[in-house]
Amino acid sequence: MSVNKVILVGRLGRDPETRFTGGGQAVANFSVATDETYKDKNGERQKRTEWHKIVVWGKQAEIAQQYLKKGSLVFIEGRIQSREWQDKEGQKRTSFEIVANNFRMLGGRGDAAGGGGGAARVATISVAAHIPAPAVAARKSPTRTFPFNPSPITLSI
């Protein structure tokens, strides 16, 4: 048995860019920054930022385009996927991205820059990509909240 699962909480580095496949399926791409604080060998606090490429498909992509903005705090759940390609010099390159199957918008209205001082609010977006569209509408998505969030707003698909 193997597991390929990623959970990230971070801020969008840019607005989502959405395009459509030849079959009409939406795909959104955006980046999310996560921060790590640690002490260096001298005991001084250091901050390291990691950037993650995020890919969202289908109805979730359309929702991401509509509601997510640069600076938005977001919870991402998905899997790591590698992609191989050739650069301009013909060298084989590999890049990694997170294919999201669930995301939650954290923070309140106007919290895109992180300045909101109130309690965090949560909107849940969850669509199972492998379930045909009619079954998705009939399926109830479980609602999960964060322990630090006393009053969640939930949007389930």
C-alpha cells in the first residue's frame, strides 16, 4: 500500500489562472506560499518560504477563479504529481505540482492581505473528480472545521 497525500495551509502568490481543455473542462493554476520558522546554528530565528504549484480541475477550478485572490489564506488537500518536460536547450526537466481535490478558503471577507483581525471563517469546496457529475450532486460532502474556528461558513458542492 502507498499514500500520496498533501495538506497545505498558505497564501496565494497570485490570482488563479483558469483555462479550458478541448473537452470544456476548467483547469486553474496558482501558487501557494508556506512559511517555516526555525533557529539557525547561532540561535537566531530564520524564516523560509516554500512555493507550491497548485492545479485544480473542474467545478473547483471555476470556484477558485471566482473566489480566490492573491494573498488569500487557503487550506489545500491533494496529491503530488510530477511532470517531465524539455527546456529550451533540450534538457529533460522534472517539476512537481499539487493536484488539489479539496480546498478551503480561510479567513474572513477582505482578508486577502492577511489583515483581518476577526475569527477565521471556512468555506469548504470538495468535488470528487472520479465521480460522474450526476453522482457528485447527490453525494453529501462531510463538513470538517478547524479547532481554532468557532463559527465556520461552509459551502459544499
